[in-house]
Amino acid sequence: MENTKLISLHGGHSGEFCNHARDRLEEIVQAYIKKGFKQVGISEHIPPLEDHFLFPEEIKAGLTARDIRQRFLRYFETLDRLKEKYGSEIRIFRGMETEVWHGYPDQVRDLIQRFRPDYIVGSVHHLKGRCIDFSREIYNGLAEEYGGIEAMYRDYFDCQFEMIQTLKPFVVGHFDLIRIFDPDYKKRILDPSIQEKINRNLNLIKSLGLVMDLNLRPLSRGEDEPYPTRSIMEQIRAAGIPMVPGDDAHSADQAGGNVKRAVDLLESMGFDTDWPLERMKVDG
């Protein structure tokens, strides 16, 4: 496979700047280089606005929202240093991954103005202020509060629609993350009320000229398919929306994982793998 086909625009989370990841960011960059990558996007999570949004492992570590904001500053300083140090070997795109919580639009705009990232990954991890992908217990508890898992899916896609409208992220992250703890997601995704919202979101993504994250994190966990599921990938292809691999790596050994498999899948489905990097943009 040509080295120009190897890319990840969602990932590079490191133990240096993310408590649920491992290894130093430089070790992750070195891993991409060793695997033949000539271009990669690093997209660390934005810091929480307040302590209420801290992850349990951050609370356990005794961190505050202020601590993580300071750490985020060091993230971009480190990224700039690595971009200069390894510039002759790999092209690094400086990114960040959004969250959706009360007050996020102003926060993201402020971060864009301060750090001037090359692009952003627009993701939804929270509903009702709680992280949907942290544990099955939180996920199931939220579904009960919504009065059913279908209602939770619908609210997820509504939050995603609002985020896309507001931030216009170059990459829309793990489109159907809401399925994470749902064993019946393949059938549930086809529910007409959910499909209506999926189609609405895809139409918006298409109209704004954004690209979709082919998120490989589920494959690294031994699951059968990436985000999004095959039926949604077929809708994305039919709509003519580009898809770009994202390994969502959280350690050096995960860097670049399953990207070749992803490129093969995209090409077999008729997607263009001439990545639209010249269209990278940040509104803010």
C-alpha cells in the first residue's frame, strides 16, 4: 500500500495529556513514523469547562478542570515541538477533539482563537452532562432516564446535529458512538425515527463539505466493525461524503492500528482514498 494512503485524523491520545491513554506523545509520533505514515492528525480531547465534567480517572488522580486546562496548553506546546523535530519524516496536523456540554460553543471558539489548530474533530461523548462511552452502567442508566434506548439515540443525533451546525468541524467523529453498549445496534439504527435524524445529519455534513471519521477504535477492542456501522457507511457513500480513517489511538502500540484494513474497506465500497486534506478548515 502506498504511504500516501496511510493516515489517521482522529487519535494520538497519549498518557501525557489524557488519563485514559498511555505513553508519551513523542512515542506515539515515533510509532506512526515506524509504521510508514507520512501524515497524521493528532486530536487530543479539549479540557473540561468545570470539575463536574471530569472523568473518574481524573478525579482519582486529584486533578481539577484548571489542571487539565494547563495540561492542554502543554499539549499544543509539545505538538509544536514534535512537528518541528519530525517535520522531515512526517506531516503532523495539529488538532483537537471537541466535547458537547453546557457552554461548549464559546469554549471551543476560545480554544481555536488561542491555539489555531489545523482542524477539529467534532464529537459527542456526553448526554445530560454524563459520558455515554465511559461505562455500561452510566449508559444503561441514561437509557432508563430517557424512557428507552431509542429516545437516547434520537437525543444523541440531535446533539450531534447542533454541534455540527455550530462548530462545522472538518472531521465528524465516531458518528454512531451512541451504539457503544447496545448489542442490538444494527437493528436499532434502522428504526425510522432514528433514520430520519441520521439522514438529516448526513445532509448537513454534505452541505457543509465536511468529512466523516472512519473510526477504528472498535476494531482495536476486537469488535466486528468500526464506527459507523456498515449500513450508515453505505448511506455516506451514496451521499458522496468523504471518509478518512481515524485510529483513535490511545497508546503507541495502537498508533496506525487497522488503518490498512480501513483503506481496503473504503476502496472496496467505492470511496475515494485521495484524502481531501487541502480542504482542512477551522471556523472560529
